[in-house]
Amino acid sequence: GTTSDKITIELHSATVGQYATLVYSATNVDLASNGTATARIPASNAGSYYVTIVNRNSITTVSGAPVSFAASTISYDFTTAATQAFGSNMMSIGGTFVLFSGDVNQDGLIDISDMVPISNLSAQAATGYLTEDINGDGLVDVSDMIIVANNSRQAIGVITP
């Protein structure tokens, strides 16, 4: 189909020092293979919020600035510039900015501790919708380990306001 993964879209307080305040969370949102996702946000959340994207094996990524939810339709494009993410916490692939993949244990860092479960499942040639399948091809193998190894060298971690 056209769904490549599932994500959670969170709205966090835009008040200085209050990012930890989670205002709304849309879970199990389809992430299309073209990189788009659509979620219905209740009209009661008509303020400005940091938009946070949470994925099963990517670094949690936060919008570069608060986004206004005053209009009936809101669009935010993380792919156009590194500055679309707080702390410019994305990388460019072919001119499109993407989230960092490889945070298998969801501890906020991509490091060697993420490699162990991938290595274990790779030895079994595990298949399916697995957190350890970093590239999303349905198979846990060396190609997933390469992504984690490359991203761990960049000391990638969650950056929040």
C-alpha cells in the first residue's frame, strides 16, 4: 500500500521552558511512502505548539519553531530545510531533509546499544514490521546495521526547546 510506517504526532507547549507539557497526541498515524502524514487535531487546540514526530526507530524530532493551529487546515513540512527541526536535527538526502533513523531502544540517542538488537535479529534473518528494521524493507540485516553505524558516528540525539 501507500503507508510506509506509523508515527505519533505530538503537540507540546510553546511557552518558554514548558516544552515538556504534552498538550495533544495523535497516535498510530499513517506515514505515507511519499513522506506525508495527516492527523485530525481537535479545534480546542487552536493555539501555537511545537510539533513533535515520534517513530518506532527514529530520533524524536521537534519543529524548528512553534506552529499555529488557528486555521482549519495546517501544513508543516519538515523536508524543506534542516531548520524545520529544532536544533537543525535532520540530515539532507538528495536535497530532502529527513529524520535520523536507528534509535531502536528509544533512549534518545543512536549508539552501540541500538546495534545489539539489530545484530541479534540479523543473525536470524528476521522479517516483518520490526523496530530493528531501520530501512523499512521488511528484513533485519546488515543494511540496517550500516544505517545505525553511520548515524551513531554523528552523535545524534533528541534536541528539544
